[in-house]
Amino acid sequence: MLKPTKVLVVDDSALMRLMIRDVLSSEPTIEIEKAVDGRDALKKITSWSPDVVTLDINMPGMNGLETLERIMKEYPTRVIMLSGLDDPKTVFDALDLGAIDFIVKPIQKASSLKQLRDEVIAKIHMAVQVDLKKVTNSRSARVARVKRSKFRAGKKAVAIGASTGGPPALESIIRALPDDFSCPVFIVQHLPVGFTQSFAGRLNSASKLKVKEAEHGEVVQNGVVYIAPGGFNMTVDRPKSMIAEMLRLDQKSPQNGLRPCVDRMMLSVAEVYGPGSVGVILTGMGKDGAQGMSVIKESGGKTIVQDRKSSVVFGMPGAAIKKRCADKVVSLKDIAEEIIKAVS
């Protein structure tokens, strides 16, 4: 019989602890313990040694970020944050501090959390597989800014897909791109609705390039990084009446349960930019992006995949490699340089 996954639920709300317990207790492979605040969590971690901690952000006394910082410094553990929709910035701070992922709390009834049962359990099982050293490496990876390059004329674009572990990885890449980078960059990072605008602002403050949340119908500009909004697919189009490219957002049915979808974005980039396309797949669960990367390669474009060693979760990169559509498989610290080479 397999050893159960020990999960410590940390939340100052008795109701939330009860709701999470009810969700997790339906999974026989999970064993549950509870903590009422940050200090209680540190005691339970030392005495019970959980495999995964679900950690509330807003707690009295020692808040979630302070607790997370202590955990990662003193008792490195796999942590999944529990967040409301009111403070996305704190979520990205938590990912920088070493949290593996986060789950948005239900707004009202217990039934809301039960609807998230599959996500909660899937992320816990995923977290158990994560090598904590990879989280630390991804968090600390600060790629040296790439020197200015002479970019060739012609329509070129970079399409990047990421999921679990993606925000810190993307920050390290985007901040390394030079200020004369003359191609648009399209990013699909799997995030819930309400978090992408804050993420775009975070990247914008760390980059010499302009980073923004994509808007429907806007004209694509070189040297701008576009983030697909949560809950919307982002595609690129070149209308016959225009010489410029435009962004399209839609809320069509999710593809493989995902919206935004990396595959849909990459397919449109391949169709519009052809051999000028550069596809990049970063750390993440699942296989989103493998089909899009394959089409980019078939169109004559170039493809770059993050390697296993530097990926927090190797699902998406592994799927792209398995599909034999990766021109380059490199460490996170080398991806910005490979992007420059691909478009230069």
C-alpha cells in the first residue's frame, strides 16, 4: 500500500479549514492535519513533517508571506498558497519566495470549493512530485541581461507558453531581453481570472520592454510583451485590409480544459509569422503547447524548450520533446539568449 500524502492545512478561518478538510477527506491517498496560524504551522511542520502545506495568505500575527519565508528558510517544504482575488501581487510575491503554486479561494459557499476538488487534489499530487531544489533554482535564476543585437528585418514574433512554475521563470527571461528587442512577444501563462493584469504589471516593472495585458483588437507593436488575460484565449490575426497584425481575444470553449490555451495562441502565431515564429515552452503541468510548437516547427520557425533539470514541473516541456518538435532543449538561464539567437 502506498504511503499517504500528508497535507497540512493552514488557515485562521475555522470555516475554511473545515471546507478544505471536506474536500481533501474524499481522497483516500491524502492524510490531513490542521494549523490555525503561522506559528502553529511552524510547530506542526517540525512535529508532523507534512509532504505539502496549503497556506492562507491573510492571517493575523504572522501572515502567509512571513510564514512562507520562515518555512522555506528553516523547514523547506512544498507549499501551495490559498488566495482570494483581492491581492494578486501577494500571490506572485509568494511564488518568488518559493511557493509551488496557488489556488483561488471560493467566494461564498462550501459547494464552491467542492467544485474545485479536482484542481486542489491534482495540485497536491503534483506538488509531491516537485523537487524543492528546482523551485529554489527557478526563484533565484536571474539571467544576465543579453547584450544589444542587430535584428534582421522581416516579420518575426516570439510565442511563450508556461504553467506551474512559470511566473518566476518568465520574469527571469523577460527582464533579460535587451531594450532594442524588435519583435512582439506573446505569452500564455495559465493563471485564474483576475491575476494576469497584476502579473503583467510585475513583469513591466522588471523589464526594459513594455509588458501589458492584451486587449482585443489592438494593433501588435514590436518590442511589446503581451500577456493573455485569464479566462480569454489570445490569438494573432492579420486582416486582409491591414498590413499590421491584431490581437484577438475570445471566450470560446476551453481547449483541453484550458483558457487561455498555449496551443491556440501558437497556432495563430505560426499562421501569421510562418518561418519568423519562435516558440518557447516553459515549466508546467499537462501537454498544452506541444501541438502549437509542432506547427511552428513545420512552418519553418524555431522552437526552444526548457530542460528537465530547471523545470519545476516537466509536463509541458516533456510533451513538446516527446512530439519531436524541440530544436533546442536548454536550461532556464539560457533561454533568453536562445530567443535572441533565434530572431537575430
